[in-house]
Amino acid sequence: MIIESRAMERLKLEEKLQRAEHLSAIGEMTAGISHEIRNPLGIIKSSAELLKKKMIKSEQPTTIIDIIVEESIRLNNIIKDFLDFAKPMTPYLKPCRIDDIIEKNIYYLSQQIQENNFIIQRDFTQPVTEIMADAERLYQAFLNIMLNAFQSMDKGGKLTIVLLSEDDKIIIFFHDQGKGIPEESLKKIWNPFFTTKEMGTGLGMGIVKNIIESHYGNIDVFNRDSGGVTVKITLYLTRADI
């Protein structure tokens, strides 16, 4: 059993090393390409906005200009996703509460929740322990998870968020009432650029995983027998490398 356990640990370490090397290569390539694209993209956007002002003054239609500005913003967001995924995550650790971060997420998404009649059920019955973490990074991770849940659910769907404190760790569950994830897609969910969305970059869950792992935590995604998807996140009160 000891030999098998050590073999599994070695395999996991090798997988992490390969993934780190892969991310490093992607990061170097992305950084270079992003700088080359962002400068002309900024010029295109500002020029289009300037042209739009002139067209408004002369009472000309601005439909095409609006499309240029909108697509420039979308392309800039795609570049931002690339950079967020590829750059090394170094969290700024300070005392924070997970329930406070989730409440901030819910408040930010309140309009979308109301428009779609989504139900947010909180199960924060246990006292929530303060944790050393990067609140802004975790906010970004939880936001991605909640947006994915909303996109998978019909109007009136319910998202249940559970917080559990267990000895040296906090466990967060996000249970949605969506359509679930096909098993083949579930196997590829962490692969860079894999997406089932027409407008997605396929980097959202990769960014989430990077954020959680930068906190020395774990994340798992699985379909429930009763339907929908569960995202499970484990964050430790004491860092695993200490």
C-alpha cells in the first residue's frame, strides 16, 4: 500500500510539472502576442469612438461603428482571459471570510438573478472560519462558477451554495439545477481553450483552477445523479507547503 501510495503521489507530481511547463510556454507566447495585438486594438477602438462622435454630430447612423467598438471590447476581454490564464498566480493573502466574498458575488449578479428568476439558496449554518486568502482572486473564481451555473440553467433555476468548516479546511459546494455536463466534455473541462460555448474562450474554468491551486486548494466538478452539476472547492486554513 505504501509503494502504491508513493507511486500515485509521484504520478500526480509529474502531471503537475508537465502542466506547469505547458502553462509557462503558453504564458510566454500569450504575453508577446497580447502586447502586439493590444496596441493596434486600442487605436482601432479610440479611432472608432472618435468617428462615432463626428457621425452623431452630422446625424449619420453609427451602427457599423458601434459594432467595431463592441467587437474591439470583446477582443480585449479575450486577450485578458489569455493573460489571466497564463500568468503565474501569486495570491495576496490577508484575513477574509468566504461567506462575505460569496455575498459580494451575489450582490454583483443581483440584476441577472432577478431578470431570470434564479433562486440562490445559501447553507451557511456552520460558523465560518476566517481564512488567509486573496479575496479578489477568490471573488473572480466564484464569479466564473456562478456565471457558468446561470448559463446552464433555465429561468427559475436554483443554485445552492454550501459552506462547511472541517478542522483545518473550508469546503464550498456550488450545486446548480442545470443540464449537466456530457461525460466527454467533463474529461476535458480543464483543458486550455476547450469550450462548448459559441462565444467562449475555454479558459474560464482553467483560470478558476489556477486561482484555487495558487491557494494550495483543490477543485472538483461532477454531475449529480439527481441532475445538475456540483463544483466542490476545498481551501485549507494552513497552507499545504508549510
